Amino acid sequence: MKAILTAVAILALTATGGAAATQEEPVRAAVTRAGDAWGLDYVLNQDAPVWVFQRSALQVRPGPRRPWRLDQWRVETPGVALERHGAHDVLRSVTGGPVPRRVRLSMRPRAAELEAEYATLTFSDGAVALPSGQFDLFPLSSVEAAGALPSDLNGVTHGGGPAEITWRDARGPILFRGERHDAVTETNAETYVLFGDAAVVEGEAMTTVMDPALPAWIPAALGEFAPRVAAFYADRLGPGQTDHPTVMVSWTGPTPNVYSMGGSVMPGLIVMSFEGTGVVEPSADLTRMARWFIGHESAHFWLGQTVRYQAARDAWIMEGGADLMAVRAIQALEPAYDARAELQTSVDDCVALAANGPVATAADRGEHRANYACGAVWGLVAEGAMRARGGDWFDFVRGLLDANRADGVLTRDEWLAALTEASGDPSLGEGIARMLDQTPDPAAEIARLFDRAGVAYRREDGRVVLA
């Protein structure tokens, strides 16, 4: 039998896209479902030979890494091609002239695991949830210019803004921000739009939209643990982005030999997806993993929503920070939880992935796990500095939040400056900066950081082992 595949893809809403030139008229798009047919109609606002999709993450499962749009979207307008150039999907005029102002595409939305990006959710009852940001695009002068764009568009000035999108379903009302509507038109919605009859349940602590075919233990775990961990965070950190989230959970099915939990966060919304025979029956390990998963996603209402990172290369701040928040919250709520084992995995993964290149460019190598693992390890360093002052990790995070609530952005320099202030030791920030920008011996660098921050560990044949 094949080994079970573990696939956990977690994403926080952060800075989105680059700086856009002001447009009197936005690009307009209409997303419609009629029966089993899906249509996407664009009305473009200027003449250009190439239009670039702002969010163009690769699909990693099922199958090899590849552009998901090329599998799921088809251009119906003659003379227009949908292609991949560099790090982005584009609409291109095949004649060399401008793309027609009106372009129609057909869609076949399917669930797929994407690299650090919001993905379509499918439900067993036929409901489908689409992330609104996948339809934004901007003009460029050539495919060569598109191919030269970086994968992270933060700080890249382009001539477009968010599209004005209309969503409509001939089968009935859609669900938009927790309410049913016949149709919705909005710009920069930053949410999921649900097509279908999935049941919406209003609870005291959260609103839930659950796939009816989910294994029964999953809704029970969400209902029991999510309010507790959210209350814990609020008590330690003050108010987050929301105190009554909507939680949307899909079930892709009992795929053989698969163990998959994925999720992401948007304003007021947590989305989760489960798949595989590995998550059908509950177990102690699975319950522990689910609680960590819920803890991580909920943490993003503070790290990721209350404050966000400045650029994708700083994802370690939010992802590693949320990892350590989840570990420490579960440890406080469930005393039997083995926090050391979870954090040891972070140390081991950070050492392995940082050896491949600078952590700041790990996402470009497809090694997104480095941001989670190394971010959590550097969180342990900050935690060690705070403990010397009688504090803990949440005290460090609380300081970051309070100092940056006004502009909502937490930069790398601000995080490292807070570490220096907490520790009085600038060498800690310098060591983290080396791992971010260079390729030092990661085990040796982490050991030096732990030594100076007072994090207990030992060396076993070169391995850094938490004590």
C-alpha cells in the first residue's frame, strides 16, 4: 500500500497585489452558473495585448506543479489565448494587437491544492465556493514583460486595480459574507462566494457552513475547540479582526491513501477543506492535528488580519507566528499536549529547508514550509527573550499587535527591532537576518540563537534537539 500523503496548506490573508494606477472605470467581470455551465465574462477598460492575472499560484495536487487555470478555464473568444508566462497566467492576443474589450471564458471549477493561495472549494452536495481574488487582472505591453514579473507583486506598480465582479447563480441565491443574495456586485471583496444550497448554521460563537458528508468527528471538533481557542487568543492578545467568524468547511471525499487538511483566512472567514481516507475515522493523533489546524487558522485573525506582512518574503512572520500561537494555546488548554514534539518538527524542517537557500526566497523554490518552520523557530527565540523578562510568546505578539494596529502592517524590520528590544541582544536579529538572506549552516545558526536566547536544547550528532 502507498504511504499516506500529508498535505497541509494554510494561508493567511496578507498584503495583496501591487500598487495600481488609478482607473476611472474598473475592469468588470461577471461570474455566472447556469445548471452545470459556468461562465466568466470580462469587459476590459483599455486596449492592451496582454492581461496578467494578479494571483497565479501553481497547483501542487493532484498531479505535478502546474498552472491551475489552464486546466479549469477555457477561452471562448476568438483570437485570445490563456497561457503561462513566467510566474503568471495571462490572457494574450494571438494577433499581436489588443485583446478584445469583451472576453468570454468557460470554467470547470474543481478543488485543487495550490501553493500559498486561496483555492476553490467543492462540496459533496454540489455547492462550490470561489475566492473572489482569482478574477483580478491588469494590462501589460508584452508577454516578455509578463514573463519578467516577480511572483510577488507587492510593491510592483501596474496599470490596473481590482475588478468589479458580479456573481449570479441561476439555481438560486448565492452566499456572500454570511448572507444570501440573488446577485452581488463588488470590488475588492476579499472573500469566498458560495454557489449552492449548503446549510448555514448561526451559532453563538461562529457561523458554520459544513459539507453534509464530512466525517462526523470534524464538525464536533470544530464546534468544541474553535470557540475555546478564539477566547484564549482574545484574552491574551486583545481584540482580533472578528469575534464571530464564519467557518466554511468542505469535504473532497475519501481519496485512498490521502490525509489532507487545508485552509485559509479572509476577513471574518475561515475556510477549511478535508480529504482522504486518512481523516475519515477519528484518532488521538488526528484530533491533535485538527486542534492545531483550528488553532493556526484562528490565530490569523490576529497575525494576518489585525496586522499583515508587507511582502510575501515576510510570510514567516505570520505563518511561523501562527504555528507557535497554536502550539502554545493548545498546550494551555490541553495540558497533555506534547508541544515539544510539534516544535521539534519545526526545528528539523527549518534546518533541512534553510540549507537549500535563503528563507526569504524559499517560496520561489516551492518550499513554503520553510516560512512555517523557521518562523516558529525564530518565535522560540523571541519567546526565550521574553521569558527572561517574565513574559512569554503571547506577550511578544501582543507588543507587535499594539505597536502596529494603526497601519495594520508588520514589517520584518519591526519584528527584528522588537526582538532586539526584548532581548537587549542585536546578534539575535542579525542571526535571523543571515538565515533570511544567506545560506549559512542552519543547525549551527539555530544553536547560536538558542544559546543566546536561553532556549533549552542539546546537540545529537549535529542535530538540534529541543530539551
